[in-house]
Amino acid sequence: MSLITSLTRCWLTRSFRAFRFTDTFDAILPYQNAENLGLYIHIPFCRSLCDFCPYCKVTYREDLAKAYVAALKKEIELVGAGGSERKRVTTLYFGGGSPALVVNEIGEIIETVSKYFEITEGIGLELHPSDVTVSNLRTLQRAGVTRISIGIQSFSDEYLEILGRGKLDCQHMFEALRSVPFETVSMDFIFALPGQTIERVKRDIDVAFSNGANHVAIYPFIDFTYTKRKFEKIPEMRKKKLLAEITEYCDRQGYVRDSIWTFAKPGVKKYSSMTRENFLGFGCSATTLLKDQFKINTFSIPDYIKQVENGLLPTALTLKFTSRQRMLYYLFWTAYTTRVDADAFYQFFGEKLTHCYGFELLLARMLGFAQKDGDCYTMTPKGAYYYHYYENYYTLSYIDQMWNLMRVKAFPDELVIR
Ligand code: SF4
């Protein structure tokens, strides 16, 4: 598995150089000239922990959450104070964990962000279904949140049970959504569960779109080495067929595919915290991507709080990119949106996409993975499937390796991913 990702890295970066993350980091982050900068804030608290979930989170404790929010605001101040003027950014997303467990503090966190950043396209926040109440939604709306994403996973009790989730109180949730409108209401689902047929996925999609959602995200189940799985994985061919059927169904219903796994009603602003050219991440485990670097904060909540209280950024590891590594990173995440704009590539790198990757683009077109539409390369359904397949390898070779280390060591010396 890692052989595939290693060969791809060597081929596309034109080098045998590994991704070397070290513990040295910039005290002042160079984001002032970054275009299309997004922000992300991680709130790592949950009422109870789901077996399948790979993210950095702990069970909610009021005292810890209070200390964490204070540290979070301090981290925003530390990063923001490094800029000379208020920086325009696209979006701010809150993820977790269950950010609504600190719902009354979301407004003051946004105020702290707004001292240093002008948010131009909206604020999104992830919600656990049990947090979708009229009171929470009103509080979030008053704080300035415009997009929400609800982690439903499935409307089927059987699947919720094997995922280690309790039953949903759908009627209360749907009523709350009817009472408090948001610009984007996304619902997240997991597919590739045992015995799952397209009819069952279609039912989830239909229930979502007829009860307040205008956007859905349908992710495959990813089997991280450190999460628990209580069921047999479905064969890859079955997964491939299901993804093709989901895509075809959403297309027939008139939903627009705005990334590999997300579909929206036409004209709806997408919910996506990850497809940005540049972003700053705040909170434990949050990542930052800039022109010259990728960095990740410590996963340890006590160490995060201590480091920030000492006036230091909580950065655990930093990768300083070579220009080809940055291009690979750029293309990987841009391709996630199913299209790569050659003009945007040129604006970002000052080099022509066809000069850098002309052969690969030609090959992608010949293999039927992409088609050219003006200055844009758009992924075909076949290309989207292979991207989805490769993304699985990438997640297991890179993210799993990094998160495994970060879960046990607050500040590792280095990490080399070959
Ligand atoms: S799936 Fe959501 S609620 Fe469950 S542990 Fe992960 S972040 Fe928490």
C-alpha cells in the first residue's frame, strides 16, 4: 500500500526526497500574502466517543473545556498578532469533536478571530445530531454561523448501532431545522457498510434532502489502524459499484457534485473545510497549510494549553515544502473538488500547469480520468473513482501514520514519510 503512495510521490515530485516533518517551527506564520486563506478551529470534546472515529477528541469535561477555550483564544491572538493588518479570509469552519458542547463560547471565539481576520464568505460549524436544537441553532445564528454540517452517518438504527452510535431523534432535529434556517445545511453519511445497498443509501439521501438539508456528504468508511471496527469490510468492487450508483442517482436528481463525496442542490454554497489553497488551523490537532509549509498542532490537550499559556504556538511538526512537493499537495487537494483550474495553478505558482505536469494531464485524458474544458481539467466519474481509491491509500499511508504518532507523543522530534 505504502509502495503505491511512495512511487506516486517520487514520480510527481520528481525526487526521492521523503516528506520530512521536524519540530522546528515559525513563531510568526507567513500568511499575510496568502490568497484564498481559510480558517479552521478544532473543538475536541464529545459527549461520548464513537468507535469508528479517527479524530482528536476526548470526553467532555467542563473545567477542561473552559481552559481549552481560553487557550484557543490565546492561540488566535498569538497568530493574529503576527500580521501587520486585518487579513481578509474566505471562511471559518469549526470542527471536532462536537463544537456545540461549547455553544455559548462560539460567539466570543468568533469575536477574537474577527479582531485579526475579516471573514468574507461565511462561517460553518459541525454538529452532532443531538445538538441540533432550536436553542443551539439560534445561539449559533446570533454568533454569525451561516453553514452547518450534521454528522448523521445513517438514518438506519442498524447501522448506527454497528457504528457505536445511539438512535436518532429525527423529529426534533427536523423541527429545529425548519425553525432556524441556515444558508447551507449539510448532512454527513458513511457508505460501504455491511449489506448496504444503493436503495438504503438513496433512502438516506432522500430523507436528508426532504428534511432541511441542501447539501450531503457521503464518505466511505475508512478503516484506520487505531479505530475499532465491529464488522466485516465490504469488497472494493462492491464499494466501487456503490459509489458509481450514488453519483448516478444524485446526478439524476439534479444535485451538483461539488467534490468527490459531496452533492448539493444547485446554487447552494458548499460545506467544505478542507479544499483551500491556504488555511490556518487553531486548536489541538489542527493543521495549517501555507505556500511554503504544512504544520500540525499537538494532539495533547494539556500540552496544548500549557504551550499556549507560555506564549508559544502549539505546533508539533512542520514540513517545509520543496516547490514540487507543494505542487503535489496543491493538486491532490484541488483534485478533491473534481476540477483543476490551470489559470489558478499559474496564479499560485507562477508556472504553467502544462509545463509542470503536461505528460500526466495527457495520460489522465487518454485513460479517461479527466477531460479538458477551456482552462479547466474536470474529473470524469472514472477519474473520481480512482481518486477516491487513491485517497484511501493516502489516508492509510500518510494520515494514519502521522495521527498514530501524534496520539502518543505530544511533541515528536520528527516524522519521515517515505
Ligand atoms: S464521530 Fe463525532 S461525536 Fe463521535 S467521537 Fe467522532 S467527533 Fe465525537
